[in-house]
Amino acid sequence: MSAQPDDVRRLRDLHDFYAWKVNAAIGKGREELAWELADDYVDTSVKAMTAAHPIACERGGCVMCARPSATRPKRGWLSRLLR
């Protein structure tokens, strides 16, 4: 699955948007908001990357592709990793 130029541009724009917001939150001393924005960025970017490909494979009735997606806890792996 290779990224198209438009997809890459959208992801870069999304990254720039969140990077600006996180930097602004840190500049205002709002570390908790920065962590929330970092988690939100991961969720939003994954959704953006998978929007064009709703299933992982083209096999009809694939058990893995048909299973419901798990909901992430409010504090994701990124915030645990960066602590």
C-alpha cells in the first residue's frame, strides 16, 4: 500500500497543524493538553491513512478485516512512550 502524493500532502498538513498546536500548548504550560493533542494526532492520522482502504485485504469474508476495531484508551502508547 503506497501513499499517493495527495495523501502525503494531507498527512504533512495534519502533522504541521498538530505540531503547531502541541508547541502552543507547551508554550502556555499546558502539558496535559499537549499529551491529549499528541494522542489525537495518532488517532486522526491513522484514520486518514486507512480511509481510502477500509479493509486490509480484498478477500471476501475475511475474519480479520470484518472484526470490530478496538477502542483506544484515552492515554495511548505514544504518551506512555514519551513519559
